[in-house]
Amino acid sequence: MLTHAMTIDVEDYYQVAAFFDVISPDDWSLWPSRVSDNTQKLLDIFCERNLKATFFILGKVAEEHPELVKRIADAGHEIASHGYSHRFVYEQTPNVFRDETLHSKKLLEDLTGQAIKGYRAASYSITRHSLWALEILAEAGFTWDSSIFPTRHDNYGIPNSPHQPYEILTPQGSLIEFPLTTAKVFGLSLPAAGGGYFRQYPYPLSRWLFARASQHQTQPQIFYLHPWELDPDQPRIPNASWFSRFRHYTNLNKTESRLKQLMTDFPFGTMSESLASVKIEQKLTLDQLK
């Protein structure tokens, strides 16, 4: 049976890209953390549905909330890495990226006792300017990645890259890439993977785009959310631009009900379960992705 991937990017509300210009990582400790309680909301929702998801956990969150990582793993969910500092990959040097990636991977493995095989970059920031990161991921022992968004965006995206899972060949080994969900509409690749798009689109449009991307439920797709997206009462960030506020705060009060409806409308499981139903036929080198 076809299974789509339910994925959660575990980070706190003040760690997001929308607020990079007004909140320094050095000041994160000044903000009250809400990631543990918000993630628990998701764990409770998934428990009610007997659904197992994949949680991409930020290394900084794992350091500060080790009990949360253990709680997620003990509930039987799949654990994957969301990097360490939540900075754009293309703004890091390869050495910094390698050090952060290895550190975060070890953190999660030590806390869970599991091998961490999956990775997702902060803000999907593996682009044509940072394809070198895929070689480092293969070198670090990851076997699959979910960082490439085949669309256009001001912070991420590799337009015209494959829309279905494919294999990426690097000098350090291969990775299976499970790209974020997009739907072809009038020749355009419209994002339909979740997050801000899920909150900003009317729900019927989100459902239609997700179904269209799945080609009438024949191709598995990815859905993603952040724990803070179920938290309409989170502290507001002063001095943020109107666009950042729009991206971050729109329809937070509707996310939970929409998520529950989505899980009624489509079958979901972990990334690994979803990938198991796919026959990988396309292979690309890093040069072919450029």
C-alpha cells in the first residue's frame, strides 16, 4: 500500500530562518523554549492515529532537550538529523558543515542508541551552490537525504531537479534523495509539501495539490511541519519584517485541525516506510544536478 512520509522538523520558534536577521543564535537562550511541549502535541496526535513519523531533530535542540529525543524514539518514531545550528548550508564552509553534521549525528545516536541514516538541511538549503554537502553526508554514513526542493524560492530550491526519489552519486558514495513535494500546474512546480504553504493555502487547495503530486495516489510524497506551527500562543518576535511575520504567523490556529484532516485524507508513515515502496530508477551525479 502506498505510504506518504509524515515528517517533523524539530526546532524552536526563535530558531527559524525568518528571524535570522533579528535574533542571533547567541541570544536564543533569552527566549523561552516551547519545542518540548509543542512536539508533545504532535506525539499525542500521532499516538491517537497510531501513526509513526520521521522527526528531523536539530542538534541544538537535542543538546538542550535530550529527554525529548528519547521520548520521540521511545514512542517508536524514526529519528533523523536536521543538522546542528540551523544555518543555511550555503553560508557555511565545508569544514564547518562537516563538523556540525558529525556532531549532531553523534548526539542523536548516543541519545537513541540507533544509527542515524537520514538528513534534512536547515531550510532545505542544499542548492546548486552547496551540492558539496551531499558528498559530506555520504562520507558521514547517511544513506538518504530530504533537503532538495525542486522549486524556486528566495532561500532554497533546485528548479527542474527530479520530483520523485532518485539516487545521487558522489565520490564518497551514493545517497537516495527524497525531494520535497511539488505539483505541476500549468508548467509550474508549486510547493505542496507542508509548512508555511500548508498554512497559507486554503486546505482544499493543499489537498488537491498533494493529490496531484502523488499522481492519483501512485507516487509517495513528503509532508512536513514544525512543532511551533501548532502553537498560536508563541511569543511574537519584535522588529521582524512584515513578510517574515506573514510567513511565520499566518494561520497558526488552523494547523492542528488541518493536520488531522490531512491524515484522514491520505495514508502516512515514516520516510523509510515511504521509500520502501519506491523503485529507484534515476541516478544523477553532482555535476548533473548543477
